[in-house]
Amino acid sequence: MDIQEEALILHKKKKGKISLKSKVKCSNDHDLAVAYTPGVAEPCREIAKEKDKVYTYTAKGNWVAIVTDGTRVLGLGDIGPEAALPVMEGKAVLFKTFGNVDAFPICLATKDVEEIVKAVKLIAPVFGAINLEDVENPKCFQVEKRLKEELDIPVFHDDQHGTAVVALAGLVNSLKLVGKSKENIKVVINGCGSAGIGIARLWLSEGIRNIVLCDSKGVISRDRTDLNEYKKAVAEASNPNNEKGSLSDVVKGADVLLGASGPNLFTKELISSMASNAIVFALANPVPEIVPSEAKAAGARVVATGRSDFPNQANNVLAFPGILRGTLDSRAREINQQMMIAAAYAIANLVSQEELKDDYILPKPFDKRVRKEVTRAVIKAAKKTGVAGKRI
Amino acid sequence: MDIQEEALILHKKKKGKISLKSKVKCSNDHDLAVAYTPGVAEPCREIAKEKDKVYTYTAKGNWVAIVTDGTRVLGLGDIGPEAALPVMEGKAVLFKTFGNVDAFPICLATKDVEEIVKAVKLIAPVFGAINLEDVENPKCFQVEKRLKEELDIPVFHDDQHGTAVVALAGLVNSLKLVGKSKENIKVVINGCGSAGIGIARLWLSEGIRNIVLCDSKGVISRDRTDLNEYKKAVAEASNPNNEKGSLSDVVKGADVLLGASGPNLFTKELISSMASNAIVFALANPVPEIVPSEAKAAGARVVATGRSDFPNQANNVLAFPGILRGTLDSRAREINQQMMIAAAYAIANLVSQEELKDDYILPKPFDKRVRKEVTRAVIKAAKKTGVAGKRI
């Protein structure tokens, strides 16, 4: 039986993947009186007096809304809120399993930015954070910006931030292997959607100066007149030599090539034009831009993909559960670049000097140390940057 | 330690009362591939092809949104969405414990009817039913009407419907005790909020012809010019002799007096003016309109309250878990009067002829037969009235 068939059977048999768990027992009148009326009136009164106590007496501080409009689900595209639900339930399962974060799928019956923002603001009282998921580009940036401005809880967008963190962890360890430093490398990112832009933003803020992005029309340069505001902003911040042309023009001599684009877009010729000790992250999923064997045959030294059946899987589950766990535990009011960079180094550092090799640059998702170390690093960075709340 | 203090300690220690439960394990790459990518794409595709399959492959069909704007929470009034959360979490615990229904609190940051309706419609894709809770009157009727018209999932309003069902169950058994028939009794309902109006609507549809309602200004008659549209509608349908005056005027000679009003509003004199074998339901909570000992001293034969420390507790938990369970299991597109009446008789019939006495007219909430029998009755009525969906 193949995975597809097995998935259908599992989803049908279980009738979905998530249910509610009561944290309190309710087996006699006394239990009822404490968990419900009349006892429950007391925490209500306390919160009515001081709204912030909602974090003390309710589960708000551990619940994350997984918000989507279903417009860019996996590689399936715009399939709508109902068809997006299996993915969002799956995400909730990962949040719970890998971070003990309680997450609830909010699949919205709208594609309109104003309505998405409005809906999330209206339901925000019961959530400790928002995780945006699978919203199409560039709408995802608009929604993220608006929510960050208008909500008093942190907003995470895994397609940007989670991917950027895991890729940075992989890069940090790859650079150790090849003996290059982040300040001196040239990075080419192919793909200018949420992942590409998210990676560029985070890596730039970590001091990787020479990053050049490409979209399907070629290099993102400051001379392009067809860029949306998000690509325009990244064009301003990246591409220090204002290079122009096609992907193959800028990849020549590059140290790192990262694909956040589509299947089979990297040729052997492209890889062989790179500098020696080339690092290739082909993150398109499930079919990468190039398979590791071909990239290696063309001269790449370190190759990572999104797939679990190849070495060096760059899996977001390494990042988002611990990042949200640390954010909730520190009651951080935002998730800033420093917190994400700290998460990336925490992940990278879980691969010891002895373990580190071309085919082992990232820890495995099931390594229980990952969540713990990412959480710890995120809390520390939240405190250091002054965004931690009073819970700690 | 009193209940209030104990409630505060419990809520703080547990950090709220609800968390997420994953229904699937996720302990290796294979599990991940089936519950998440790439396997999860398959149920997504199936639902994209046929939206209704969201009930087959996701948990939608077992999730209920507990929707409130926090404007009429317990006896605490308009305390806002955050302070309402302990009650909504408590409701979710009861749904889970007594009906295996997964319910999630949606406490909305708005008091506006349009915004409440809009928010619920936007998040509806992930829910199998809506349970309105603690929305102030008459807004609750407006919201309920709009949602019923505009959503394709059933809408329940426990403050109206749950209360009406349990009270009807109590009435049915009380009438057996006193040997009167529903067609010939006179019922006075004091309180014209969601509970009072909900009870009047359900009881009228069950053939109790002579019902007179009162609000704080006196009898609801067709001559009153100060009634909102909901009171006006109930005035048209009730009070067959178009009686006028005050509560004490219409209670004279009445067989049943039901309070859905406020503490200590019924005097001994009021009760003693009723017909012989008087039935008094004093449902104001936590302080009833009159305590059972006083009502009995004034001549009442059967007295029920909302409290667990008096006999004959009319507790909504007898009704709503089984009603929603049956509604979800039958995939009913609405919860109609026949389904609620069937639920009331299922509850009443759990008190056997031998058990039935003045101080025992309703089964206990912890009686496990309650959910089963209510569920069965609701499913049967849903099928009979043609509102059951294709799941059964």
C-alpha cells in the first residue's frame, strides 16, 4: 500500500486527526462546581478586573491559531478552506507532538485580506499566538504585516520564518564543513515567494551580505520595474552589486544555491558553474530542484532537500514547535529576527563536531533535544531583546 | 476552602481547562509521511473534488464552536471575551465529558451583530455545529436567526434551547405526579430573556396552550407597546386570554410558575395564590427566585431549581451534550423543535414510575444513560423530520 492510500485510510478511520482534551476531571457535583458554575465565576471576575490574568486562569497562553485561507496549500494551490483542513490538522498534530503547543485550525471562508485580518482580530482573545499557513504570496506578507501591527499577540508565518530558520541552521553547519565564512560567501536564492523572501530577510539580518534572488523572470535587481512592494524591498536590501540577468548568470561562482522554487529547475550545468565546495539546498517539495545524486555528480559538496528519504532533510518541524513553545513560555509580544537566529544556532549546535559531515548537517526531527534547545534559545533571545512578557 | 478559592487554584494550576489531543501517533518518518506531507495531500485532493468529504477525512464533523461575545456571562453581565473564557472552557469540558463532543471556545472581540455573524461565517469551515452562549438579549435572537439563515451547519443556543429542553423534561414528569395534562394547565413564566422566550417557544410547540409570560414591567400582552420584536412575537403566540397586569395578577390559580429571572423574586404569598398541587421551577442561578423549603411551605408540591444542592436540579448538561452528539451523528442540518422535544422526553423517561416522586423528577447529570438516550432520540427525530444528512 502506498503512502497516499494509507493516508486516506487513516484519515477516514480516525475521522480527522485532532480532538479536544479536558485537563480537569468532571465526575461528580463537586468537580462540576469547581470547573463550571458556581466556581468558574471567580476566575471570570479576576480576569474582568485585570485582563492580563487571562494568561493565568485560562489556556489562552498555550493555544495557537493556525490561520489559512487555503489559497496555497502544499503544491496543490488554491483548494479552499475545507480541503486545506487535513494539512492544518496535521500541523496541529506536529505542534502538539513536537512542542506540546495546543494549536487549532482556523480555515477561513474568504480570500480577502481585510476579511482575513478582521476574522483573526475578532477571534484573537482565545489565542496566545497566530501561525499563518499556506496563504498565497504576496497576500501572506500583507496579512502578516497588518496582524503584527494590529494584534497584541505574536504572529509567525511558518512558510517564511520556519523555513528560513531551518535553512540557516543548515547553512551554518555547511559553512563549518567547507571552511567558508558567512561574510564572504555569495548566495543565490531561486524563488521569491514567502520562503525565498523569508530566507533572504533572515539571512541578511544574520550578516550574510551577498545574497542575490531570482524569480521566474530572472534576477531581482533594483532596475526591475515589475516587482511588487515585497520584492522591491528585498531588491533594495540584497544584491549589493546590483547584478542583472538570468539565474545561470548569477550562479556562476556562487558558494550557495538555494531553491525555494519548483521541481527540477536546477541543471547539472548550473551546479557545475558554482564555486568549489558548493552548497546546494534544493527545498522544493516533494520534487526538489535537483536530486542530491545529480547535484553531487555536478560538483556540489553539501546538498539538502525537504525530503526525509534523502540525507540532510531541512524540515520545518525542527523549528516551529520550539519557536512557538519558547515564544509562549516567555510570553513574548513578537517573534523577532534575533529569536529566530537563536533558534537556528540551537538547531545547528545539536550536530556535534564529530557527527558533522557532508551528509549530516541537521539533527533529526525526532531528536528530543531539538525542542528543548530551540525553546531555551528562543526564551533567552526574547529576554535579551526585551520582548519577553511578565510570565517569566 | 470554599468553592471560589478552590476554583481559582485549579484554574491557575492547570493553566486553563482545555488542550488539544492528537488522534494519530507521530513517532517516525513513516507516521509523519502519512499524517502530514506527502500523504496528507490525498485527503486534501478528495475534499477539493467533493467538499462534503471534509466530514469523512477531517474532524470537522465532531467540532462545535462555542461562540460568545462575553456580554451576558453567568450572572456577571458584560465582562468581555477574555473574562468569558473560563466559562467557555468549562462548557467545552462538559461537551467532552458528557457527549464526547469536541468544542472550542470562540470568544469574540466585538459586540456588534454584523461582526459576530461575519466572524462565525468566516470560521465555519472547520466546525460541524455552532453553540451560541451567553450573548445578551435580544442580540442573541438576532445572531441566532442570521446564523441559521446564512450557515449550512446547525446552530444551537443553549441558554434558550438547552434550558427549554430540561425544563420540559421536568414539567412532563411533574405533570405525571400531579395528574394534570399539558393541554389544560396554566403556566406563568417570569423572565423574558433568552431562557424565558426559549421555554415559551418550545412548550407552545409541545401543545401547552395557556402560557403567560411576564417581564420586569408585568404581563406580556398584545396591548403592550414597549415590546421588542421577539417579545412581540411571543405575545402573539402565548397568553390566549390576553391577560394583563402584574405577575401576581396572572399567577393566581396558575398550575405552573417558572422563574427565569432573578434572585428572590417569588414571595410565599405569590406561591400560595397558585392552584393546588402547584409546580414551581425557580431557575435563577445561583440564587433561585425562591428556595424550595419556602416554596413548599407556601403550598408548592414540586419545586425545581438550577442548583445541585437542592433536589430536582434542572441542569442544562442533561440536554446539550446529547443533543449536539445526536445532531452531529445524524449530520442534521438544523436542530428543530421536534428534536428538542424528543430530547426532553428521553430525559423524562429515564425516571421510572417507581423512582418518580416530588423530590425526584429529573435524572442526575452523571447518569450515563442520559447522553445515550438523548442522542438516540435526537437522531430518530432528525430522521423523522427529514433533516438528517447522509452520514447515517
